[in-house]
Amino acid sequence: MTSSLILGAMYFGTKTDRATSYALLDRFVEAGGRTVDTANCYAFWAGDTGAGGQSEALIGDWLGDNPGIRDELTIATKVGVEPRTPGDFEGPVEGLSASVIRRECGRSLERLGLDCIDVYWAHGEDRSVALEESVIAFGDLVRDGYVARLGVSNHPTWRVEQARAIARSLSLEPFTALQLTTSYVRPRPDTAVAGKDHPFGFVTPETLDYVREHPGIDLWAYSPLIQGSYDRSERPFPTAYDHPGTTQRLAALGHLAGEVGATPGQVVLAWLMAGNPPIRPIVGVSSLDQLDEALRADSLELSEEQLAVLDAAN
């Protein structure tokens, strides 16, 4: 069975050492996983150089050590939020100018050891650059065979549609995937969430409506388990999630998890994948036990009645 889960490789090569990263990639593929998500900036804040590229380089090494597996996989990476100056974490980021998009695509291809990136993401907004410039640069990469598909992350829906309209008008490849953060519990409206510094990074009801009306667009979700808060008592939910709606949703989730013999986190992943529209969760794990637990969500089938109970809790 091919998994709908996506393996997040943010800390591969930094916090997650080479041996563990290789073991996670091996186990993921053995279990039917086929999509790996990284970025050119991963993980600039966790390495010893103040710059990213470690995750891509490790994945490239693993692909090189596993000839024959490449054609079975979807490798996704991103551009746009690497610091312009290594180590200057509070300074300006590279952005989405045409020159940056072209340059960083080449660097990503080299680190990954690929001829073509399967999904190339605009990682964050850059309103200092005309949207048309970015759209043309991304479209040119597809035209020239360096990228197969385009995605956009941490952008408001209206900018996504504007970019897609520009691409259509120029007969260029449009963005056909969105990557945002969401989970079963939601933060209070208009409340900052620690560690989530993209102002348009959250899935909203408008996002879901947009994707339902555009069936050619896929929705991927990062941090779907909120850093393990559903199952790990030592990792409480951020304070932005402390409200009555969370209390009711966690009660419904806990009851259903007991009913189906799964962990709350597994139910959350299954709920996302079974939703309307379906959402592909990106799981960031640091151990084989964590990965195995997440992978078990693939075989967890929730009935329409069970999904309705989860949806109704507020």
C-alpha cells in the first residue's frame, strides 16, 4: 500500500544524525511511503554554519546510496526563506526574485543529486517582488525540465489564485499544491502561535472551500500533530490552543481513539486524510518508533459517523 503520509525531513543532517535519517528514510519507503518534503533552508537554525542545505544534501546522499529508488519517489523542496546572510536569523531572507528562484533551484538539484525536482515550493511570500516575476521564473523551470510541479506555501488564498491566473494568462505551469499548517484542534482566532511566524500559514475555512472548488489542487499540512502535543504529556499545546473549543475537541478525540484502539495522534492523521478535501499530513519524526506510530494511521479507517462526531465537536 502506498502511504498518503509525507515524510518531513526538516532536521535530517542536523538535529537528526545521518544514521537515524537514513533509517527513517529506509523504513518510510519499506512501509509504502513515497513522498519526502524538505527545503533549501533546512535547517539553518540548527546547524553549525548558520545556513541551510543539510537536509537536501543528506537526502541526496541517501538517494545516491540507494540506486533504483529515485523513480518511485516524489521529492519536494522549497525556496524563499533562507537568510540572505548566513547566521543572521533576524535579517532579510532570500525572497522570490527570478534570480534567486533560478539560482536556488540549481543548488537544490545539485545537493539532491537530481535532474528534476518533483515539487518545487514557494516557501513564503515576497511582496517586494512583482508576483508576475516569480510566476514566470517558476514556470520557466517547469518548461526547461528542471521542475515537474509547482507548489506554494504560507501564502493567502487570494495571492495563490492571483498567481495561478497570471500563469494561465502566460501559458505557464500554475501552482497546483498548497502547503499550510493545520490540525484537529485550532488556535484562538487572531492569536499568534509560538513557532509559527508565517502570518498566512494556517488553513482556514476559505482554504478548504478553495481546494474543494479546485480539485486539481492538493493540500499538504505541516505540523499536523503540533509537535507531539496529542500524545506526549511533556509537550503541552501552545497557549494559543487553550480555549473551550480545544477542550471539547480533545474530549471527542480521546473518546474515539479509545473506541478504535488508536492513539489520538493517529486519529488526527486519519481524520485529515479522510477529510473533504483530503489533506496530506507531513510527519516530522526523529525516531523509528515515532515513524512507525504515524504510519499506522494509514490503516486506520474512520467511518462517516466517526468523522461526523469529530467534525461536530467545537
